[in-house]
Amino acid sequence: MGAGATTTHTTARFLSSDYLVQGQDNALSCPLWASGALVAPSSGTCTVYDASNSVISTGSVTVTASIATYTVSAAEVPSTLQRGTGWRVEWALVVSGTTLPTLRNSAALVLSILAPVVTDADLFRRVSALDPSASDPITTETDYQAKIDEAWTVIIGRLVGAGNLPHLIMEPSAMRESHLLLTLALIFEDLGSRLNEAHATQGATYRSRYEAAWGELRFEYDTSQTGRADGRRKRAAAPSIWLTARD
């Protein structure tokens, strides 16, 4: 691929690792973007490797709504396979007659995935002026799913960066406050850039409260990967920093 000043790069929009759930069909996708628009591949293949670099599944992609998709069948990820990280998904996609350089994403084989618990109703309970059915809503938005999704993507990345694997968190409700506050921060930061600077101040307040909530976040965790919480002291989202030697 050229690297000149006029080069337009194609982006593979991977928001997080791919988590393959044992014993069920797993739909994978590789959205390609360039110049602000989806780029539809004409064909391609997808290959899934386990942590030992063995091919678990491979085949031709299906292009749906301009996005390359591929399904790993339940039979290809049975309960007999060893769960864990270190897997990867590779895409070889053809665009305008040319096969793009291999696109890779990290992956893991898991028992279940961590699902968010926040929705629009939770936002409206906290800030009723966001409700489009309110008497005087502060925006014309009818829902805030995009902001909810973006906040969740940020949180998943932050968990992984701190060494907490999302699929091992057994207490999704523990994530509620952090997710809710970060979503509100994103909403009001956006409003502050478009409508009223006072909203930016509110956004900063929610951002600060989110950071405080994150610092206090604790959750049940499945270190043994058995599908059950360890029963130990709850795990912290933020790692502890020891300024003196531990006893």
C-alpha cells in the first residue's frame, strides 16, 4: 500500500475484539470505510484462528448492506474447545478488483459476553429534558443509541486496557453507573459543541462524575472461566497503585 500524501486509507471499523461464544453461531463483520462512506467489497474470505494458530473456520464472506459478514457455526466452536484469548480473525477482501492487505482483529473464545444494561429510559430517569416526549425537550433527538453504543465501546476498551476481560465480568449491573454517566457526558459534550456552551459545562460535570464512578467500580469476576463468580472480594476496574511495599 502506498504511503504518499495523497493516499486515501481504507478503515476496517473494528470497535473491539471479536468474542466467539461457545456452542452457538457467531456472526462476524468487517465494515470498510473510506472518504466518509462504506466501501462494499465484491468478494472475500474470512479465516478464524485459535490461540495455537490452528484454523477453526474459513470460508467466503457474504456482503450485506455493503458490509462483509461471516458466520462461525456452533459446530465449529463446541464446548470441547479450550476457552481463552489469543484468537484472531483475518479478512481477505476484494475491492475494485484488488485484494486488500489482510485485515486482522483479535478474538477470544468465551462462555458468554458482557451486555450493557443502560438504555434511553435510564437516561430519561436521570435527565428528563432528554426525553423527546417531555413538554420541552432540550434536543430534537428521538433516541441516544449512538451515544450509548460509543460509551460502551470506550468502557470495554478501558476494561481490557486495565487487564479486565469483559466476558469474565459476572455482574453487568455494576457497570450501570459508569456507562450512564459517560453516555450523558458524551451527549452534553456534543450539545455544547453545537447548541449552547452551558451544555459543555454540564458535559464536563458528567465526565468528572464518570471518572469518580470508574474509580469506585467493583464487580464479580470469573477468574477460573467456569461461568460462575469466584466468590472472592470483588475485582476493581482500576488497578491499585502501591506507593509502599505490601506486607
